[in-house]
Amino acid sequence: MFNAYRVIVYVGVLTVGAAGIAQAQAQQAPASQQPSAQQQQQAPPAATTTTAQETVTSADVNDQELEQFAKSIQEVMQIQQDTNKQLEGVQDTTETAKVKQEANSKMAAAVESHGMKVERFNLIARSMNQDTTLKQRVQQKIQELRQAA
């Protein structure tokens, strides 16, 4: 079982990496499918811990892990979009916190359902911001997965 604080911290980092992928995908999507600027800005800030500074390079991520990450990130981004829709119009802070906690749990479960640990997922997501080769590999794998579907 997850420690709730731990998941929130990891998902905070997770969403920062996902934002980069979302922007890249938005550039390829027709204008009618692009998320609003407000939706893109809702990613929580990254955690400020020593592990948040660690990164990997493209060479450190094998093909199997790349596929697991690509599948996970697509699911995580969908959960984020669904959560943003759910939060529209919610003004009760208790309800907002509940929805976000549920989303955190769903995102962590989605990552693990594809055979990854949340920590490794977050490490790769953070690394994409610094390694353009890794980012391109992830984007290419996502395209391949979409074409195969």
C-alpha cells in the first residue's frame, strides 16, 4: 500500500514530466484537440528532494522500459485530463483534495500496471526535460503505440 504523502510527491514530479510530453503532442494535434492553457498550467510543482535532482540518459533506458513508460504516460495524462474536468466548478477544498488524492492513487496504479515503479517512472519523466534524445524516443514510442492501436 502507498504512503499517501509519498504518492503525492511522486505524482507531483510525474506531472511535470508529463507536461512536456503533452506540449509536444499538442503541437502535433489539430487545434480543436489541444488542451487550454489553463489545463496545461495545472501541473503541481516538482518535489524538492535530493532524489528529484537525479536523472538518467537515453542510454540508461532500455526498449522494454521505454515501452512501459510510454504506455504509462499515456494513461497518466488521461487521468490528469479526467481529473481536471472533475475539478471544474468544484469549490470545496475538501472535495478538491479528495479528487486529487484519488487521481494520485489512479496514476500510481496505472504506472505499476505497466510494470514500472513510480520512482523509476518519475526519474525518466524528469530526465526527459534534460535529455532531448530520451524525449524523442518517448514521443516516437507513443506514436508507434497509437498507430498499433
